[in-house]
Amino acid sequence: MRHLRACALRLANVFRKRQSDEEFAAEIESNLQMHVEDNLRSGMGKEEARRQALIRLGGVEATKEMYRERRGLPIVDTLFQDVRFAARVLRKNPGFTLVAVATLALGIGANTAIFSIVYSMLLRPLPYKNSSRMVTVHTRTAMFPTFDISASWPMFQAIRQRATALESAAAYQSTEKTITGQGEPAVLDAANVSRDYFEQLGAKAGIGRLLSEEDYKPGQQLVAVISDKLWRTRFASDRAIVGRTLILDKQIYAVVGVAAKNLRFPDRADLWMPLSLTPDIEENHTFFMFQILGTLREGESHERLSAQLASIAQELVKLKPALGKDLKIISQPLLENTVGDARESYLVLLGATAFVLLIACANLTSLLLARGWGRHREMAMRAALGATSRRLRRQCLVESCLLGLLGGTAGIGVAILGVDAFRAMAPAGTPRLDEITTDWALIWFSLASSLLAGFVFGAVPSRRAARIEPLEILKEGGAGGAGTFPKFGNALVVLEVALAFVLLTGSTLMVQTLAHLIRQNPGFRTENVLTFDLPQPPAPAAPDQNKETFANQQIERIREICDNVGHLPGVQEVAAADHGVLSGMRYVHSGLELEDAPSDQSVLQGSVMERYISPKYFRILNIPLVRGREFDQRDMRSAPKVIIVNESMARKYWGSIDVLGKRISISMAGKGKREWNEVVGVAADVRDLDIQSKAEPEFFMPLLQRSVRSYHLFVRSEGRADALASAVSRQIWASYPDQPVTHVTTLQKTISETIGDQRLHTVLLGTFAAIGLSLALLGVYGVISYSVSRRTQEIGVRVALGAGPGDVLRIVMRQGVALIACGAAIGLAAAVAMTRFIAGELYGVKPNDPATLLIAFLLILFVGSTACWIPARRAMRVDPMVALRYE
Amino acid sequence: MSEKKDVWQGTLALMVLKTLDTLGPLHGYGIARRIEQTSGDLLAVNYGTLYPALLKLEQEGYIRSEWGVSDNNRRAKYYKLTRAGKKQLESEAREWEKTTSILARFLSPGEEPS
């Protein structure tokens, strides 16, 4: 306690020195006078009295010094002195300070920006109650061994009852609802949620209420909770929203509340409604339509949950052998599930920025070392005047930390700009994009890393400064001290070049990937094609006759829409399919049967991609038919069933592309009756799944023979496709005002969106490589030009002894190129070891592509030599007379 | 050589506190003189030690200081014992007595510790 009090007082005294100095002087003076008076009283002469008193008082200055030391905190005092001094030194060398601060600002800024992104995306807990313990549960079956699919209701019940590692579990169904009535019709992402869903997430209502027990009772008014975003965008933040009705899929729902802003689960959901079940679904073991969200009990491990889920899966298979032995129930932490594959690439980027920062630090170390050499005499003088080596060392560290903090502060600015730029560039699918913000975490990280950087790059130069032998240096007088600077500086340059090389290789690989992706031809025409979705209302439940009527109406309607749109000015042709191309969306079908195959091979293993298409589909996309014909108006609902396959499928299952007239059944083997479809055409292989994947076996069926959940339209235009967008929507709404038109885009845009991640990562990695490389070059330049200036005398002697400019050039260049080559060689080894981290993002180029490595090597050698060229030229111009007189 | 002993660091604080306790508020010069007199001029108080020691006691809250006027009308800084200082004096005095009695027992000749 007493110590603390004393410390606080001493600290306070640091700031009021003068006043306290004067006071103490007065105290001493009064002491002296009293002493003199006493002496006079005891009979001394005036002179003698004063003399004796002064003797007794002792050294006044020494007393004052001791008093001062006790008064304040000497360590804080001297720290302030050091900071003031450092600030003065930095101000006096604006060039040096500017280069150093800019270097650090880039290094720290890049690092901080990526750290903020990584922190917001991968580390910060999701904004839900107990989010760190939340898991998602998925199913895998033999049919889709690599996809996570949802769970069935009986499975959810089994998990809720028997997975004791879970504290609670809720089920939900992601779905879409078409909203009509007010404004333009639109499709909203919705979720049907079980009773404890909101409680599980700890979600709160912003306005009104969330779902209650009442809402789940059958026969009640249909209700929905809407998202904050939907409330703001579609309902203009109207606080009177509660109680209003919405028309969703032609049914009337009452809005009971608006969810709090932080509720964004499932991703992008705009509506939450009570989950309603039919007895049929409650018993259905293969209706894999329920997503499960669980919370681990406190203290329970993920492993125990996995074990429990595995045994539940076994019991279910025992109960229903039809599920197949390969049924697996697996769980995944919610955060992992949300972030998905993005994790790895962002960690790679964080690593890249760490490299940039390391390069910046190495650069500053060599800058400070070079300058420290120039300040030898100053340090020696200070040591000779009594500065201890600790004090000298501290002063150097204070200087570097001050530089670090200046750089860090500038870095915060760079980071904030960087994060903004990232948010603007990031593709919409980037996980947790809305949650990426610049906040205090960023500022703390930046300041902490700048101080740390200050210590790192200040460590060696300060040790050097402290080891000084004042006598030696002051005696030498001249330039003095060849010493070890070149060796250590060389090591730094090698390190910088090696790090820059790794960055360069990584970004070169990414640039090639992007170039390959951009050049990749999907095999069909993508110019001037406008595409959009026309979601359809769900088919009526029963009976079959209704379904038949519904399907006929739907087909009639889409036919009419295609016609109407086709007559718009500027439109050349229109086709439709059940889903789009190049979007990565894969509809698959399994259990196909071939007619004329041996019976044991007739059922095809695995799944095949399927697509339902209208006439003119192949024509619009310019996909050649290598055999047979396209679908046309003949292929009506009542006509003989026909099918088109692609080359891959023909080759894989028949071993030839001459398959016209062969027959194939697409109803699930063993279920229902076989329905033979005759092959009428063979289409060329194209990359219609996404631009990165090679063509897979795929078959095509006539769209106008069945009802589908959504239509996807392709409109080929005469001019720019996106100019047609609003005309097309208006045309459709003119006859069908309730028909939503969604995802309006062009094929070209779709392609560029599918490579959005790679483009973003290429830009980022390329930026970091560019910064790293230029810093490294600055480092090379600095070290070489410093060494040239130190060798001026030597060069002068050489020139005087007859060395020509060419010889001088060779000497300097040899030194620089040797360093760069050495760094590049080390970087090469490191790159070979590290490029595998980006292997997952590469396309069309191998991680250790020799050509890339060679190009990077030559590039760094070339630009590195350019950096040496400038100081080498200076060396060539050395005048021996001047150089020798320089002594 | 008539050697006057310098006061040891640790004991100076105790002497200062005791002096202030006995004589009431006093200035630095007075404290020094009083300590020297009490010791029968065997001790010499070094001002370079005394003033920092006073400052330390003040920072620790055992004494307080204020400017006042001396007997012969001279401005001087007077030091005064605080309540905490009084307590501190008592406990330190006890400590010191214990220490000296232990040392005395060690140094007194011929007595075996029982």
C-alpha cells in the first residue's frame, strides 16, 4: 500500500520538477541560514560561521541530486528524455523517417487488415448464445457419400432423445417463399423452424415477438417472423409492421415480429415460420429434409457426440435396413460449418502479410544498422560522457519503438482503407461478410504489432550501439570500424529476398490460375445471354388429377412467357431449363437402367447429372449436337419419351457415341415401373457445371413434359444482354403480375462471379507480393549503396591503381547479385515447401510448376540487379583524388 | 582521528520519527541537530541522506510538511508526525528492541542460551 502510494506520488512529481526544485533550494537555504545563526550565537566570526556551516552541509549539488532521485521516478524521467531525444533525431532526418514509417505502415497495415478479416471471419464467436458449443448435424448416405445432406424427422427425434452430449437440438428447413401483393413479386429465403429454435440461438425480437407455442397448433392463422433486413428494405422500417399480413406462395401470413438485427441464421434467411409436419413425414426415414442445430452440453466433447451419433446411425439402420449400411450421422462446429473452405485461403493470406511485415522489419533493421554505423561517434561521445551501455541500448530501442508506433499509427489508416477495399471487392458468398468491421481489435493489434516490430528491428542495432568502445572510436577519428555490419546486413538482404521470392512465387501461381480461368472456354457461347429464374408455386399435395392439371397449366404458362419474351425487340431467341449453367448447381440422378445391357450391369452405379431443357437450348448456347436432333415442339407431354445424352455419358455407358435409338430408364431402379426413354441426340461435352470442372456424364430431358419447382430462362439478345433486363421483367409482369423474376444476370457475369474468390485472392496476394518485393529491393539498394559509400576509399585506391569503370561495376554488382541469388535460392526451397498451401485454389497450374519457379527466379534476379545498378553507377563515378582525400 | 559515525540508512527513519514524536513539528536542520545531540555527538547526520529520507517518509505518508516560521523569524519547512507515522514508530521501535535484545544475547559473554 505504502509503496504504491509512494510510487504514485513519485510519478506525479515527474511532471512538476521546476516547482519542486525551487522549493528544495529554499529549504536548503533556510537550513544553511539557521546553521550560520547557531554558529554566530556560539561565538564564531561571521566568515567562519558561514564556512563551518557550508562544510557541515556538504556538497549541496550532490544532496540535490539525491533528493531529486528520491523525488521522482528516475527511470520514467530518463524514458521521457529518451523519447524526446528520439523524436528530435527522427525530425532531423525526415527522409529516413519517412522511408521507415512508410515501410512499416505498409507492413503493419497489410497485416492488420488481413488480421481483422481473419478475426471477424474465423475467430470472433458467432453472435448467438453459446455459439462456441453449437454444432450442425448432417447425414451421409451411400448414394451421396461426399455430400452432407439433411436429416429425417425420425433421425432428429432419435438424436434429440439419445445424443446426451447435446444440451438441446432444434430442426429447421431452409426453403423459399414467393412474396406477392405489395411491390414487385420476389423470392425470399425462409426457414421453417421447430419450437425451440429461437431459444437455442438465444435470439430476441426487435419488434413484436418471436414464435410461440400457440403458433404451432394446427388450424391457427399462419404466422411469420421477418428479418431486420427485410423489414428495412421491403417495409421501409415501418414500426407498425406487426399484425400486417403477407402473401407468401399465395397464402396469407400474419407478421408477429421482427427479429433482432444480429439474427442471421440460417444464412440470409428473411422469414421464419413454424415447422409443420404431416404424420407421413414424421414416420418417413428417407425424407432427408431437416437441418439440425445442436448445442453441446458444457464440458462435453465433440468426440463423445460423434460416438453417440454413430451408434444412433447403427440403430436406425437396424430399424430400417433400406437406409443402407453406409448411413453416417456427423456433426461439425457451427463456426466451422459457416466458414467452410474459406479458412485455409485466409490463413494463407495472413501468412503472406506476416512475410511482408518480416521483410519490413528486416529492411528497417538494416536501415537502422547502417545509420547506427554513421552515429558511431555520437554514441562513443555519449558513452565517454558517462552514459551506461544499458542507457545507450535503451535509447536506441526507444527510437525504434517510436518509429514502430509512428508506422503502426499510419498502418491503422492503411488497414482501415484495406478492409473497406476488401468489403467492396469480396464476392457475395464470402462467409460472414457483413460482420467484417474495423474495430478496436484492429487498433490494438496494430499498435501491439508495431511495438513488437520496434523491438524486433531495434534489437540488433541497439546491442551494437551498447557494445561501443568509446576510446577506440574517438581515437580513430575517421570513418572507423569496418566491423561486422556488412555480414549481418548481407544476411538480412538474403532473408528479405527469400521471403519476397516466396510471395512472388505464390502470386505468380495465382495470376496464372486466374489467367487460365479467364481464358477457359466453357465450350459454348456465353456472350449476350441474359438469364433469370422464374420460381414456381409448389404443386398441390393430392390428388393426382389436380397435379396433372397443375402441371399442364405450368407448362402452358412457361411456353407463353417464352413466346412473349421472344417477341420483345432486341431478343433473338429464348430457351428454358430447370436450372442454370456455370453456377456450380448440380442436379443428379441415380439408379439409371439401360435396356440392352446384361442384367447384372443394367443398373448404373453412381449418379449422373440431369438437366431438363426446352427446345432451342442447345442452339442458344451454341452447343453442337454430334448425333441426332435437339428437342422440339414434337416432344410434348403426351409424346413418346425421348432423352439426349452428352458424349461423356455415351462413352461411359455404351462405349461409343453412336447410341441413337438406345433406351434408358430414369425411374429409380426397383421403384415404380420402368419407363423407357429413347436416345434421340448426343450433345458435345461442355463445362456447364462450372468453369473449373471438366464435363461429366449428363443427360437431358424435355422440360415441357413435366412440372418443376423453378424455371431458368436463357435470352439471347442482339446487343448487350443486361440492357434487356428490365424490359423482360416488365413483359412477364404484364401478363403474370405475381410471377417473381429473380437472379437476373448474364452468363458472362455468372462466370466472373464463379471465379470471384480466386480473383480476390489473386489481387490480395499480388498486392502483398508487390509490397514485399519492393521493400526487399529497397533493402538490397540500401545495403549495396551503403557498402559502396563505405568502400569509397577502397574503390578510389583501385581506380588509382588502374581499375577501369567496368572493373568497379563488376565488384559492386558481384556483391549484390551474389546476395540476391543466395536469397532467391533459399526462397526457392521455401517456396517448394510452401506453395502446397495454395494448391487448393490453383487451376491449370501445379503448385511446384518449374516454369513458374524459373520465371520468379529470373524476375527477382533481374529486378534485384537493377536495384544494385544505381549504387554501382555511383561507384563507377568515384574520383580517386576525392576518395583518397576523404580520409 | 575522532571518527563520527554516519547514521545507517535503516535507523535514520526511526530516529527521525522518534525525534518528531518527542519534539513535535521541526525543520530539517533541527532534526539533524537533535539526532546529533541525542547521540552525544557520536553520530553525524549527512544532509544528502537526511533530506531524501524525509522525502521518502513523506511520500509514504508517515510525516507531513509545511512551511512555517522559526523561533528567530526565519521561514523553514516543518515536518510533523502523522497518525500513520506514530503507528509506524511504535512498530519499528518494537522491532528494533527485539533485534537489539537478540544481538545482546549473542554478544554478552559466558552465557549459554538456555
